[in-house]
Amino acid sequence: MGLKGTGRARAALIWVALLFAVAVPIIAAAKSPLLAWREPVYIAAGFAGIVAMALILIQPLLIGGTLPGLPAYRGRRVHRWTGSFLVAAVILHVAGLWVTSPPDVMDALQFVSPTPFSAWGVIAMWAVFSAALLAALRHRLRLRPRVWRLAHVTLALATVIGSVVHAMLIEGTMETVSKALLCGLVVVAAVNVLIDLRGGSRRPRRRT
């Protein structure tokens, strides 16, 4: 197999691995026996949360140029759209939980909930919203590139940490092993982008 064939095989492997990383937790959750005791709105809210976690994995892969076939400029564009879908998924997740149990959501938002995972989920939620708002207002605020990057990366890290801890502490419909693998991949992807960004700040950027 030549270099071209090897590159295509590697690209296909990356996309298949990403598909499995996203699909397996969703399929495993869909087979959970706990769903039989839940209301449809609650189930939809739960799956919105799983989709949000999958999008959190995809975001650093897009911005880091990891996904084959997506040039840097196109990856950044898709990153913006994926960020919008992430915000929508978080809103659906919280809204569904609100419909089924408003007191629990209010306790979580006020950081008085007895369940530790609630606080981490709220932290991740506000970090997602803040990152999206900052991205929307970036040009109006006229932020310097270094300031913008530091702020956005900080909020992204808060999103990753809050979301991973939130997911791992919940004992619900998500299957334990697939959930742990998804959360692990999210952390690895985020750390990889951080390393690339730190390295990129010390060397001239290549035009894509």
C-alpha cells in the first residue's frame, strides 16, 4: 500500500473511531432498562445531555485539525456551527429536566442540590453559554487574539471538566464503560488541543 492508500486508510479509521465513540454510548443508553420508568420528556433530556457530551468531543477535534478532509478554515467554520448545536443540546437537556422536576433544577442552579453532580453540570452549562456568548461578541468587543484565545480556552476547559465530572458522577441510563471511554476521549482531545495551541504560540503559523 502506497502513502496515498495509507493516508486514506488512516483517515477512514479516524472517522470510524469517532463514529463509534459517539454512537456506542447513545446505543447503550437506549438499551438501558431504566428508560422503562422514565417520562418521555425526561428521556429526551437525558439523550440531549449525551449528544452534548459527544459534541464536546467533536469541538476540539475540529479546532485542532484532527479530522481528515477538513482544512483548518473549514474546521473552524464547522466548529462554530457545532458550538451552536452544543448550546441547543444543553438548553434542551436543562429544559427537559425543568419540565419533569422544577425544584431539582432550581436547587442545582442555586448550588444547593444534595447531589454533587448537579453543581458540576451547572458549571459546565454556564461555561458553554459564556463561551458561545464570547464567540458571538468577539468582534464587537475587539478582543486581542491572545486575550480571546485565553478566555475561550479557559471556558472550554471549564466545560470539559464540568461535563466530564457531571457525567461520571451520575448513575443513570448511560452504560458505565462506554461513558467512561467517551469522557476519557473528551479529556484527551482537549489536552491535545491545549498542547498544540501552546506549541503554536511559539512558532509561526502555516497558511492553510
